[in-house]
Amino acid sequence: MRAGAARAVAAAWVRRYAARTPGVEGALLSGSVLGMAADAVLPPWSDVDVLVVRAEPAEKLGKFRWGGVLLEVSFVTWEELGSAEDVLGSWVFAGCLRGDGVLADPTGRLAGLRARVSAEFADRVWVRRRLAGLRARVEAGLRGLPVSGPLHEQVTAWLFPTSLTAVLPLVAGLVEPTVRRRYVVAREVLAAYGMADRYAEMLGLLDGGGVSAGRVAEHLAGLARTFDVAAGVARTRFAFSADITAVARPVVVDGGAALVASGSHREAMFWVVATYARCHAVLAVDAPGWGVELAPSFEAAVADLGVLSAAERRRRADEVLAFLPGWCAAVERIAAR
């Protein structure tokens, strides 16, 4: 399906949902679909992210297929969005209101936010504020790593702040942040700004210097088995529950395989290990026996990143923290251009 048609499906779903659900005060697109041309092909393992604005918080609807499109629907309140200045300074929300991503706006408030955000999105003062917020997230996460608890929690606490080093050039280059493909898109942004030579060092912070394509394919196969078990037994609600369901399987497995097939196997390791950890969070609560049985394949993937022990994770976190000042100076040059 073309991206334009997928966006139209998302808008149709919002109209239907708003018509039968009180309290809907707006909706907008987020994620990578925002930056896609209308005639670009949306891969079958890509979803369309929709943020529904409500006056009061509500539980995330998650991923589901509707009209031939895999939608992922989350809720946000006006308080969470904040003022125009709050949105402009947010690396999470600014891109959502930069372009024509508003799907519904019965109150007119989103139009007001969009007018200001679209006009000032590229102003350096706001880009710098978004970069500063992102840097602070990396530093806080890596300085506060847990030294005890389940492996999946400790690995997640290291992995996501480390991966935000790849989001920094996206924010500096005015590119909408993404999750699964963040390293791939970072590579593209750096190349576009004549900084391709800086990419290898940043990627090495993730995997310690490289995991072979064959080995990543093995990890992806192990993840597929773990994912199927976790999706089948999942009962407890997590913030990421929408990503561990049968309908989300193409995003995880096929999307990961597409990265490997395209030569981005090292980049795929972020998504593989992140999803492994989420699966084991589910198994630890809903099927502990399965968690024990499937642990070796997860541990093997973590070991290939070189972060199986708390000492290794601490050392690697310190490497990222030491790398960060120079990296932020480099991405500032992207922002300046």
C-alpha cells in the first residue's frame, strides 16, 4: 500500500472511532509515515502510528489491522502535549505537528499548535532544546543503570539510552525519529551531511565492533520462537504490550529480516535485543517456565553485544558517556546547517 493511502485509512479509522467514542478531542499521525511521500510504498512490516488526543488519560489501544493497514493507536492528553513552546522543545512531539499530520481537530487546538510548530520547527533555538533534552535522557539513563534485577530489565536500561545516540543526528537533521530503523536512518543522515566517517564509531557503541550477518540471522530465528511463545501466553499489560502480539509479528520478524537482507544486520541487533528483552519481561510474569527454557538464546544475543554482565554494561555505558560530548558537538554542526 502507498503511504498516502495508508494515511487516508488512518484518518477514516479516526473518524469512525471519534463518532462512537466520547472525549476524543483530536488525532494526529506520528512516526516514520510522516516523512514518506504519498506514493512511497509502505512495507508490510511497517505500522502507522496514530496519537488520539483526549482530555483524560486512557489505556493504549495498541496494534491492530484495519482497512488493510497495521495501525498503532496511542492516547495523549493536552497536558502531555503542553504549550506550543513545550511541543517545539520536545523531540517526541515536535515532528508530529511539523507537517500535515493532523487527522482530526474538532476543537481547533491542534491547528493552533501546528501553525506555531510548523513555522518555528527548524529554528536553531528549538532544535538545540530538543537535542539538549535527548542528551539529558541518554545521560540520566546510563548514569543510573541498575546493577541488580532480571537480565531483561538491566539490558533494556542500557540498550535504549545507548541507542539514542543514533536519534541525535535525526533530531539535528530535522528527520522524524524512529525506533526499529533508527541506526539505518542515522547512517543516511550522517552521509547526507558529509559525516559518514563518524557512523562506525557510534554503531560500535551498540555492538562492540560487529556481529556477523549469519549470527544476527541466528538470533532473529531464536527471537521468532521466543516471540511466538510470549505472544501466545501474554496476559499482563505492559507499556509495550502492543509490540508482543500475533498481529505485530511482521513488524518484529519480517522487519528484522528485511534489515538483515539489506546489509544492515549490525543495525538490526538493536531491534532484536530490544524485542527479546520485552518478550522476557512478559515471560517472567506470565510463563516463568518458558522464560527459563528460552533464556539461553536471549543471553547469547546479549553476549554478542558484549554486555552480558553488569560490569560490561557499566563499562560500555561509560564509553557512551565519554563519547557523548564530542558526538553532540558533531550533530550540532548538522543543526547549524
